[in-house]
Amino acid sequence: MITGRNHLGLILCIAFSFMAKLSIAQSSAPNIIIILADDLGYADVGFNGCKDIPTPHIDRIASNGVVFSRGYVSYAVCGPSRAGIMTGRYQDRFGFSKNPLLAPNDPEMGLPLEQQTIAEFLKEQQYVTGAIGKWHLGAYPTLRPNKRGFDFFFGFLSGGHRYLPEELTLQDLSEAKSQFDGYRTKLLRNEKRVEEKEYLTDAFSREAVHFVEENYKTPFFLYLAYNAPHTPLEATGKYLDRFKQIKDEKRRTYAAMISAMDYGVGLLMDKLQSLGIENNTIVFFLSDNGGPIHANASSNAPLRGEKGDFYEGGIHVPFAVQWKGHLPAGTRYDGPVISLDIFATAAALVSAEPRNTLDGVNLLPYLSGEKKGVPHDDLFWRNFAVEKFAVVGPTYKRIDQKDKAAQLFNLKKDISEKIDISSVVNNQSIMSDLENKIKRWSGLLIPPKFLGLLEDQEYSQQHPERWMVKDNK
Ligand code: CA
């Protein structure tokens, strides 16, 4: 029953929210861009010291803004890391613990609908929203980008894709019969399959620039999720020719793929400049996880490990943000930050409350110097399948895995995690403190809600209808 008082409250509430929306639409609610690379090594951008692959345009973001020297993602492989970015929450809270399988008939295989995405949130704040590139958060019709808050989508649904347009031979998912057939489908423009003529990375850059041109007069949110430089390693002569000096063929192609992405980032940054909206656009750049050294010849130096690991090489990524006129240019921020902070920062920018409690924090007051200390006391990771956990504090990191001895590293002195100091007598209180923190945090999590990439066969056996997709244009 609505009482008179509640009724009045409701009217006021509606009035205020209308006014709030109006003021955002009229004022300078900044545009928000996330540029996400895929499997890019920590060391493979100029702003982290890369020498053999120039990334002048990605480096512009760093020189115009802030480099996070300790920027993390919430998981060490693609899907769960993206679920974290998209929700601002540790994805194990809602069972997104594994890389989703391509399962276009399965409404459970992807980001649960009750989890509000950053796009759904910003759309409620009158933003125009666009997703370009890799999705990997569900292929069932209700889980696709256009149903998860994005007004516009151009890209593909699976966990990876081929880059050369002549290799996109499947009309749609009704022709897919195996997990990796998803790599060969024609691209989607919203819900329609389209013929693409360009190298995939160039196509995504073109669409990103176009999206900005179309929407720059209203606040917009652009999620530009390149699949570069994820395998398969494929590049065109235009970019390969830049790297004749790199002898290793794998790294040469990897370099060319990064160079294509960098070129596209340049086109996008040029567009912000020419439209005069740089000061009203915050741009985040990061990789979804660390480089898989052997698969794509990436480098995470000086970090230990690679994609899939909870050593720094798996979760500590190239990460920078620019917002001209608002954030100090050409600076570094050394406190631990995480990809989950992007949603929280966006929420602060529009002064609105997301539906779910976020694990990230608003980074802006830390970057401006208004707030001292670090944004997070601790950051956490869980790999459910192997019962592995990690916790990172401002100084120490503990890694636990079932049937293995726990490890402790001092990241301030030893970012390469060379010296395990878990057995040092004086460190025992640090060890138990971090163990208790992991226990408390893991109590917030639930088991995985779906089978993952490593359980492809098992899933197909359990779901004989997996590829019986009729209408998937
Ligand atoms: Ca990835």
C-alpha cells in the first residue's frame, strides 16, 4: 500500500531523478571510454618501457594522464576479468569464475542478468552506450551486448576471433559446430550479421571513431574491446612491414597486431581532439590479463608468470587513464588499483548509485591528491578449479593453493616475486593476517555457475542441443 507520505516521497523522488538527469544531460557529464586490449603483455607498451614495439598513441594516454604502476585486473584470463570490469564487482560473487564456453542456447552461460553492467547504469544516466569488439559475456540472446545496456554493438560474441576478413566464413552461429567455430563467424552490427572487408582491428577502430562522431553531442560511454593481440596471430602487410627487424616471427606478428591497435587508438584520440571533447572525456586503457608468453610471444618483464597465473604476470597489467584538464598529466600512481575501480569512478562522475554494491572505489580523489593513502587495503583473487587464492596489500602478497605451500612476497622490494619470504620467522603474523583476510573474503563468494572453456567436451555431452541454433542472424 502506498501511504500519502510515501506517495509524496515517490513524487519527489521522480522529480529529483528527472532533474538530476536533466542536469547531467545539460552539463558536462564526461564521456567515458574504456579501451581494453586482450592478452597484452605488461612490458609491451612504450609507457612501461617497451623498446621493440613503438606504441606512440597508447603512450599519449599515459603522457596526457596517469600511469598506474600497480594496476590489476580481477582475474588472469579473459572472461572473468571482463565480468569484473563490466560489473565493478569481484566476479566470483556471482559465480562467473571461468571463461564461458560459446553456448548460444544457454541462458546461464554468461553474465547473470541481475548483475547491473556499467552500460546499463550509464544508460540510466542518459548516456549513449557502445560496445565494439570482443564480448565474451554470453551468446544467448538475452546475454548479448544490446540486451546488457549497449545501444550499439559491433563485434563478436565468442572468446576470440580471426582477424582477416576472408576467414570470417560462417554466416552466423547456426553454422557453428564447435567452440572455435565462434572465431570464424561474420561480425555483428547490433543483431545483424554484416560483411566486413577490413582487418578486424582496423574495423573496430573505424567503428569506434564513427561512434564518437555520431554521439559526441550527448554524454557517451564507449567500451572498445580489441581482441588484439590475442591469438590467432594474424596481421596485414601494412603493420608487419613495420617490424622487419624483429627476427622471431611470432613476436613480429604480435608486434604488428599491437601496432594496428595503437594506430586505431591514435585515430580515436585524434577524433576526441578534433571534436574539442578531450577535456570532457575520460579514457582508460588496460589489458584484460597478462600476456601468455608462449602463445603470443608477449613479455611481462619484470613480472613473474603469465596469463592464467596469480603471480604478477597474470594479473598486473598495462593500465593508464587520461582526462585532460582534470587529472595531472604525465604522472604515475603507485598505489594498487584494479579494473573494478572503473565502474566506481564512473558512478562518482555521474553522482549516482549503481544497483549492486561495487568492490571498486572512485580513483579520482586519489589521483588528484585530495585523498591520501591507497584506494584499497587489499585486493583478492580466486581460481575455484584449483582452489587457489591471492591477496595483495600495499606491501605484501600471499598466494595459497590447495596441497601447496603458501607463498609470501614483498612487492615493494620484489615486484618480480623472486624471493618467497613465507617461512621467515618475523613474517608469521603477516602470513596469518593475510590468511584471515582471504578466508573472510572467500566467504562472500559462490561456486561457479557454469562450466568453462576447459570443460568443453563435458559441456557438449551434457548439452546435446548446444549447436541447435535456428535463428541467429
Ligand atoms: Ca585476455
